[in-house]
Amino acid sequence: MLSILITQFVVLWAVIDPIGSVPVYLSQTQHLTAKQRRVVAIKAVAIATGVLLFFLIVGQILLEAMQIPLPAFQAAGGLVLLLFALTMIFGESKPEQETKLSEELNHSDLADLAVYPLAIPSIASPGAMMAIVMLTDNHRFALIEQSITAAVMVTVLLITLLLLLGATHIQKWIGNVGAAIISRVMGLILAAVAVSNLLMGIKDFYVG
């Protein structure tokens, strides 16, 4: 059980990437007061939590309604996560990508700022949506196991909130370079998990 919890925590940490969200948050809130920054951080994490919980609860139901075999989804999910991981390793790091996206916008409303690019796609990334569906497969995991996965996800999101609230101090400590290095290391770990899911999905598809 402990090894499963650790694996789930590492996967969700990699796809949510709390540290990688810090430079994005700082670049978007530098013109705000301390109180406004806290509001944006709380709203962003709350929205991201709602989005991921939605995929956790109904993601697989939607897939089954469209008659997509779960092994096929698992293989596809592994492939998508692998591509996502490769962009983390070889492409621009997450902070660099999303800071560029955010520079193209001029947000005046705190709610809009919390939604994009902070909640989506910085925290609730496509990779995170895909991962949470795969980690709560109704055919492989009982309700108690899915509840534990949900608790792990909420834990990572709470850590994300704490990091955003302390973003100024963290940025001074690790800098953009540090955030980029951590993002690439997590990308490598995520790639290994993605390949495992891809191969398992292919195996289950043919064996089933």
C-alpha cells in the first residue's frame, strides 16, 4: 500500500507540478497587492481541484458512454503522458511555456487570472486530467482505493496552494533555473510511469 501511495503521489506531483506553477503565479500577480495575490492563489487551486475532481468522478463514465475500452484509454493515456513528459524534458520548461502564454494576456479581473493560466493549464494540466482518470480506474480499483487517490490528489493541491502563498520566498531560493531543473527531473520520472501504463494498456487490450 505504501509503495502505491508513493507512486500515486509522484505521478500527481509530476503532472500537477506545484513548483513549476510558482514562476507563472509570480509573473501574473506581480502588479497585485498581497491580499489580491492570496485571493488569486486560493481561487486558482479551488478551480483546479474542482476540475480534477470532475474528471475523477465522471471521466471514466464518459469514456464508457462513448464505448472506449479502458485498456485502449490506458494505452492512449500513457502515450499522452509520455508526450507530455517529453515536452517537460526536451522542450521549454513549464514555467517558460506558461509565462509566455500569460504575457500575451492582460488580465484585469482576479477570477479570470485565477482560471487562466494558473488553474488551467498550469495546475489542472491535460496530463493531470488524464492521470487522475487512469489512477481511479473503476475496473481495477475499489471505492476505498479511489478515495485514497482523491486524498493524495488533494494533498498535492494543498501543497501547491502553500507553495503559491509562499511563492516570493521560494522564487528567491530556487530561481527560474531551479524550477526548470525540477520540472525536467519530474518529466523523466513521469516518462517512466507513462511507458509502464502504455505497455500495460497494450497487454490488457490483447489479453482481454
